[in-house]
Amino acid sequence: MSEAARRRVAVTGLGVVNPFGGDLLDFFARLMRGESAVRLYHHPASPSPLAQPAVSCPHFDAEAVLGRPLAGVCDRYSQLGVAAAFSAWEDAGLPRQNGGSDEYGVSWGTGVGGTLTFERGYADFYVHGKDRAHPLSIVLAMSNAAASHVAINLGLGSSCLTYSVACASSAVSIGEAMRRIQAGESELVVAGGSEAPLSFSVMRAWEAMRVVGQGDEETAYRACRPFQVGRTGLVLGEGAAALVLEDWEHAQARGARIYCELAGYGQSCDHTHLVKPDAYGQTRAMRLALREAGLDASEVGYVNAHGTATREGDPTEIEALRQIFGAHAENLLVSATKSMHGHLLGATGAMEALITVLALARGEVPPTAHLDEVSPDCQGVRHVMGKGLRGVPLKAALSNSFAFGGSNAVLAFKALS
Amino acid sequence: MDTLELLREFIKRRVVNPPEEVTLESRLEEIGVDSLTLLDLMFDMEDKYGVRMPDDLPRPDTVGDLIAIFEKLKPASNV
């Protein structure tokens, strides 16, 4: 398809289920203050004691938000996802009562899907000696359940797709939604991701990779310190985020509030290693996103980094940023908000895209929390440290997502001129 | 609580927009008990009564049909 024929894509709605329990703007305000939601999480049903720094959503009441019948047929990852999608839908000023449209779709991302349902099933068999599975196990656990519930409940009759690309899942779901709209296949897409990864086996599996940030009751809140000297790794987080993406003219015709434009999407594969990130692969994704958005690197004011706080991941990303942004890198604002909301695996791309949209629309850049001494191998960009920055005139911003498996996805957002 | 009351409680809990009245004559599909909900309901009732419904049972059409199935199974399992 020629560039000229492509439709512009507007971001018209944002929805989130976040660990602090408040609404979208409360969440963003807390991020701006550098407030961490990381706590020492004591797994409630583990066969051996398990306490790990992690982020949960203890205030989320699925029955209250979704109603009892719907909550009952959803795994927690779907509950979180549907709630975020409902919020985004409402934020976009779309009516619930009349349903959606066959021109509207859903594009979702998740990494581990219904892992809690699977784990309960295994416990029933292996621990509790049961001889049969719950009849809803499949429909609760399947990785496209969240997307399906969103489509059913909002009446979205266009494509209903789920992407599982590890930690880039929902950046991909947003980028691919953009493609559906550009191609004229959908007028509007609810795009995002959800994750509920705090199962015993998933937490233990990440621990075994020796990439989980360390901390006890007192220090867990600062367990994830991207770019910091002595960083120890990531923290798992549960939650969900959704964006309403819309054909620009469709949005204007219905008088929608437009946050910004989703102007570019780049994806690439490192094709080098299953888990070791590669700066060259990352630069290719960023370059593609910038090119599609028609942006010169110097026009980008902020990058929400993938920034997981792993020893290898952080310097590789900074190296990629230095290569792309050249002399401008020193002025480029960079932050890794995973330090506060955790790593939502398949939902983290959507969470960080949402934060990037708010940063761009409000001219406010959240910090990397707990960063006070930048590691020598992570220098060369302007790290946002301490509190967030206000009154920052931003023309464009990127959100980076780099996954195990070597899949890279970068979203480029442009401010309203 | 008799079986009809148990069913009413389940429907109230699990069905979107549950009907105000559930009678023996209520057709399951019309009161929102679709195939998935029926599976869930049967699982729930099997646990409550400690019985197992055979796989080759004819699919119940009404609330009364479903109750008849459970009533038939209950004595057999001495519950």
C-alpha cells in the first residue's frame, strides 16, 4: 500500500487497571511522583514459601467491575483486560448500550494468558487428587479469551486477534491494530494487553533465570532499578492497559477527543539469540517506526524505554538509542517506568504505550524511579531521575518493547500540532 | 435447599440478566443457560450431590428436565 493511501490513526481512548487502584490520571500522577507499586509479594497458595518483589492489583474487584456472571467465566488475565478495555471505551466517549460495530475490532496481547487457571487445574490433579478438570478450564485459560470477551461485550465485529510475542505482545497488538485501520479493514480497534503472571510456577520460573530484582519487606519497593549501578533485574507485575485507536476522519466525524497520533510502528527480529538482546535489531525497529512516522530522530523528545533493569538488557538498549539518535541522544529524555508498575510481560507494551501517550499529550515525562547513579554502561542519554518533568514541549515520543525470542516492536506517537 | 432453589441460586449468580422467575417449565436457553453455563452448572451440581452424570444423557430442555435428572441420580448415590 502506498504511503499516500494510508489512513492516519488517532488515539482517542485510554484505559488501565493499575496496582494503585485509582483512575488513569491518579495512576499517571503517581508515576510522575516516582511512586513504586512494587512490594514483597507472598504467594497465597504456594506449596513452598515464596516471597518475591512483584506488583499486584489488590484493589481490583472483578465482580464489582464486570458483574458476577462475566467475572465468573474469565481468568484473572481476562478480567483485568476486559476492565481496561471498558475503561478505554468509556474514555473514548463511546456508548455501551448500543453496542459497537462490524467495522470495529479488537487487537490484544498476552504472554502467559490463563496461567492461573492452568495452575489451579494442575494443583487439582497433582496435589488434591482430583480426577477431573473444571469444564470451563479451556475457555478460561485460552490465550484469546480476553480479546473474545472484549469483542462480545463491546460488540466488536471486525477482526478479533491476539498476539503472543513475549514482552512485546501488546506493543505488537497495538501496531497490528494500526495496520488494520490503515488498510481500511477496521474503523476503530480496541488494542491493548493484559497479564496475570503471579502464579507460583511462573514466578519460580523467572526466579530460576536469575533476572528477578532482589528485595525484602523493607527494600522490595526499589527492587527494580533500570539503568542504575548494581541493578539486579525485573519485577513481575499484573495489570492491563487498552487504547482506542481510530481512523482519524472517523474520530473527527464523531467529535472524539484525540490524544495524539499513532504515526509509526516498527518491528524487527534480532535473529541472533533467544534471550540476549541485540542493539542492531533494536535500531532497525526504531528506524522503521521513525520512517513511517515521517520523523527525524531529532524531533523525538522522549523514549519510554523497555528498560527491564537486567544487566544485559539496559546497556544494549542505551547503545541502540545512541546509534539512532546520535548527537541528539544527550538531550533525549529517557525513562523506564517498569521501575514503578513492574514488568507486565505481554501487557507491558500497552501499559507503556498508554504512559507515553499521556506524557506526550500532557507534556509531562515520568521518571525512572530509584535511579540516582547511572551505570557507566547506560550513559549517553538524558535519564529522567527523581520526580517527573513538567511543562516539556514534546513533538513526538517512542515506546520501545523488546522481547525474549528477539522480537522488537517500537511505537511512534506524534503530538497534535 | 431443594434442587430448584439451588438452580435458582446458580442462575442468579452466573447468568447475565437473570430472569425474575425460574419455574420448572422455564426453558434453559431462554433463561440464559447456554451450553457453557450448563456444563458449569452440571459440574457444580455434581459436586454438591456427589454424583456423576453420564456423558450420554439427553440434553435437558427445561429446568424441570434438569431437576429430574438430578433427582434420579441422587438416590442411586445415597446422597
